[in-house]
Amino acid sequence: MQYRDRIDAIETRAARIHLTLWRLCRDAGVDYSTLHRWKSDETSPNVATLERVLGQLERALDDLEDELR
């Protein structure tokens, strides 16, 4: 899976619980502009940064989804 596909998957999951990617980033302590630059091909992440940032978002999203169950 390409990193943009992974970001899109996170964004889709967030939308299912009526959460914007911006809000998820804020809740996860991730700078939204980082994701925006990655999605728009302004910059490309290195593997370590990609895994750290997307991992933070996925964990925050997991927690939020668990709270709604």
C-alpha cells in the first residue's frame, strides 16, 4: 500500500465517525500540514517518520472508534 493510500484509508475511517482529518491530527498530536504536504506531493516522508506519524493517527483513531462502540 502506498503511503497516500494509507492516508486516504485513515481519512475514510475518520469520516465514518464524523471526524475530519484535521481534527484527528489535532487529537493525535500530529501537525496537519505534514499530511497535507505528503498528500500534495510537496514532500515525501522517510520510512521512520511515515510510520511514526501514521501510527499515531491510527492509534488515536482506534481509541476513538473503541469509545463509540
